[in-house]
Amino acid sequence: MSAHLAIKRITQLFALVLVFPSALLCGFGRMERLYVLFAHLHALVPGFIGDFCRAAFYRLTLRECSIDTTIAFGTFFSRRTASVGPFVSIGAFCVIGCARIGARTQIASHVEIPSGRHGHARDAEGLLVDSVDDEIVIGANCWIGASATVMADIGSGTTIGAGSVVVKEIPAGVVAAGNPARVIQSMYAEIAE
């Protein structure tokens, strides 16, 4: 093991010990209100210490999260049902709901992934009723540009342009952009229509 990797593993272990009390107090994510409180608090820890603490907290509370993940300042997961693959990098001030993020995906700052399309159904009296959160699946090796909103699945190896709004599934291996996002180029062939 290289010295760099050894230092990283020791720092990750220290971060796990540091966040363990907050993970324990929220029942390792099962007590939703306390989970959200601690997710917000950990989102505000600055610098590389915060990056390690957020990865450790989510390792202990999310359905699945690799410790080898970078989660920048101001970013938090609003649902503990999310899962994050190894070597994922998430920029600052992102809000992520029920999502499954594939390995080595990079998400820029100010991205929102609000647990799928929200139909916001209404009852007979016109009052909003609880909606069911759909899991958003983002494949491995994707790039999601700054300020994008993702409400539908994205295939592996896909690039989503900055500011795009994804409301329909985007296939693997393409570049998509716009509001609503549409495929503008295939990564493997000619430009798509």
C-alpha cells in the first residue's frame, strides 16, 4: 500500500469515528427527521475534512455509499434510500433525493436530483396528496453539468449539459442538453436528431 493510500485510509477511519455519534443518534438513517438534521449539519463542514466527514456519514446512513466518494460543501442527500458507487464525485450545493449513482460518475455543483418526476396528485377536494418518490438511476461514468435538474434515468457514459432539465430517460453513451434535455450527440457515432 502506498503512503498516500495509507494516509487516505487513516483519514477515512478518523472521519468514520468522528461522525459515528450522529449516525447512531439518527438510527443510521432510519429516524428521518434526525437524519435530515445531521445531513444538513454535515453539509456545512468546510474543506477536505468536510469531504471526508460527509462520505463517512453517508457510508453509515445511506442504503449504500462507498467511502471512496467525494461530496463537496453544501451538498446533502434528502433521502436515506440513495446509493452511491465508488469514486463518485459530487460538487457543492447539490440536493439529491432517492437516486442510485453509478461508479466514477461526476456531478458538478448546484445539481438537483429530486427523486424522479413529481406528479403531485390531488384528491377530490383539490388538496395535494403524498407522492411516491421514484428512484433515479444514473449510470456509471457519467458527467452531470452544473445546475442541471435530473428527474429521469441517465444511461452509463452519458454527459448532461450544464443547466439541462432531464424529464425523459436519456440513453447510455450520449451527450444531452437543453430544457427539456434531448440527445444532441452520440459518443460513439454520428450526431443524433
